[in-house]
Amino acid sequence: MADTPPGSAPPSPSVPPGPGAVLRMPLRRLGWRRFLVLAGLVLLIAACAVFMVYTIGENIGVQALLIGTVAAILPVPVLVACFLWLDRYEPEPLKYLIFCFAWGAFVATAASLTVNDFAAGQIAHAKLPAALTGVLVAPFVEESTKALGPILLLVFRRREWSGITDGLVYCGLSAVGFAMVENILYLGGYGFATGVDRYGPATGAQQVIAIFIVRILLFGFAHPLFTSMTGVGLGIAARTADRRVRVLAPVAGLLVAMMLHGTWNLLPTLSQATNQPLIMLYGFIGLMVPIFFGMVGLAVWLRAWEGRLTERRLPDYVRAGWLSPPEVAALSSLGRRHAARAWARRVGGDAGVRAMRGYQFAATRLALLRDGSLRGLDRKAADRERTAREERELLEAITAYRSFFVGRDPQAPAGVWDGDRYHLRFPDGSQRTVNAPDEPVVPIPVVLGGPPPAPAPPGWHAPRPGPPWHA
């Protein structure tokens, strides 16, 4: 199994477990090396967080720090929710999402603040324009440091990447964290502290509101937009077997992010130098807005593509006898998945919804795993063995999740899917053989493989399944 070439047929299903079967996936052991790496990352992020809190508080004062923090946090839930919405088909592990956000918020900001301050001092010492820091140095440093966290995930957890969508999510959350801390400095320092020093608390509050409107409500998408270019490059690299693309795609994405960031910082500099505010307006409307809506359109298209991936890859498992056609069709859009969860709630309550969510997640992971195998991502024998093991585990998980629903819906017949047709048995004891419907429906909870059901004995009742398997 492990040495079969990419694109070979899926494994043949064994006898499926009964309705009360409980599946337990093997737990991953936390070795001492992984523990040291994890501890090191946690300590690094914590140290950078302490450094940023101390540095900003020292520069703008405790009161301005608190006000800036409250104002900067307000848009964060909205931005994070947008990226989580984008990642609904195959949600990434929460620990990786938190890691990327924390990396951008503390590690990237600490490194950028240190390097930018050093560069600004050197530029001032050389009697060069101070704007060079924002136009040339900041884009290079900030985009590199924001991208480093997702890059580490790609290097050490490449199998967690399903493509460009994951790149947008990981890099977007890193950028949101970075922008949040940067906004604390602008809102608390340039806004409240400066206003209080000049005219008093009322002026400070007015400046906080003005900066919030301009920097967050109007231009709050800037950092996520820049870093999303790197996310596209990393996502392409994650799903290709070509070594050159693996290197060139992230580099190209990072360079585009730097150029876009530098152009954005150049616009106000040119407006101020020429005393022409329209330069900023034209640059914003003519350049940034089209790029923003273009990236939004790409993200929505990629989100739909991830759903359609199940339609392209899971039919292999229908032919092998693991899935039935309506199951594949019911996974291809969020609307159909929602309908399946609504049905699961009706027949199984909250436990049914959890089982259906687990089923849908496992099926999506299976499609991604199959897609990666067909793309030739597993070039080493160890990778092919791991893919074969994960494929079997996901198929067993899907079978266990499905078994939770067998016999629960009194309106649905009991039956067997033989890989070609349904053999259904109705509550009155009659049997019927039917073909799979052309239009997608909520999956009929059937047993896969085996002979058609025998005639129902007198007093027959559908079996009641045991508890679903939980990850």
C-alpha cells in the first residue's frame, strides 16, 4: 500500500463496523524534541510580548497604552471572523491559528520595531530623508517578519496546508496581529498621548476617534492585503511537487507584498512632499481598492474551489465502495453541508450535528489527501506510508461517523449501497433496488458493501446506534 504509485486506486473497504462502533484515532506522542521546540516558541512569543508592552508603555505612558489597546482590539474580532469564514470547509487547528496571530502581534512587531528604529537612526545620521525608513526599510522588514511564522508552519507542518486558502488564513491572521499592536502605538501615542500633551484629554479622545476612522475603518485592510500576497505564494508552494516552484512562489509572493507595502507608504510621502493630497486619493482608489477587491474575489473563488475538490477526488472512493454518490454531492457546497447538518440535528440532536461535522471534516481531509497524492507530493517512502495510514484512518472515521445515523431516521429506509445501486428495505418490509439520484440529496444512512438486506422479520425495528466517535 505504501509503495503504490500516486493516483492508484483507494484501498478496498473491509467489513464496516456496526452501528454502535466507536473509533479511536491514535494519539500523537509529544517527544522531547517537539516539547523543546514548542517550549522555545512559547517563550519567544512571551518574551516579545513583554518587550512590546514595556516599550510601548515606556514611550507613550500607561494610560495611553490602555486606551490604545482597547481601541485597537475593537476591529480584531471582525477581521479574524472573516478569515475563519474563509476557512470553513477544512478548518485549521486552533493552535496554529493562535500561533500565527501571536507571531504577528508580538514577534514580528518586536523585530520590526527594533530594526526600523535602528535604520531610522542610521538614515538620520547619514542626513538622508526620514521617509526612506517607511518606503524602503519598513516594507522589507515588516513583510519578512510577518511571513516568517507561516513559513515555519509550512516547513515543519506542511501537511496541514491545503493550498492557497490556508496561506491566506495563516498570513492574514499574522498580519491582523501585527496591525493590532501597531495600531496601539498610533491610537495611544500619536492619538491620545499627543492630544493630551497639547490641549488636554478632550483633544486626545478626538484624535483617537479620528485616527480610528482613518487608519482602521478606511485603511484597516492594508496589512492583511499586503501579507496575503505572501500567503498566495506559500499556498502554491504547499501543493506542488516541483522544487523550483516551492522556492520561487513564496519568494515572488513576498516580493509583491513588499512592493505593495512600499507603494502604500510612498503615497502619503509624495502627497506631503508635493502638497497634493489628490495623489493619496488617486493611489488609494486607482491602485489599492482594485487590488483589494481582486483579492477578495480570489479568496471567495478559492473557498468554492475547496468545496468542489470533494467532487473531483472522492468519486474514487465511490468506485472503491467507501462512499455513495449522494454523500459526495452533499459535500460540494456549504449550503448542502448545512442541509446535511440540519438533517443530522433532526434525527440525532446535538450529538448528530457533532457527528455530521466530524464526517464532513474527515471527508474534506480525505479529498485533500487524495489530491496531494495525485499531485505527487509524497516523494519519500516514509511520506507515502504516512499518507496510506492517514487515508485508512480517515476512511474508518467516515465509516464510524456514518454508522451513528443508521436507523435513526424513521422516515428513511434501511439499506445497503453495493457500489452501483441501493438495496432499500422499508418499514412495511418491502424491498426495492434503486439507482443513485442525479440530483444531490441528504445522504441516506446506508451500510456500504455486503449483500442486500434480508426481509424484515415480524416486529423488526431499526437498530439504535451507540455514541459517535469524537476526535
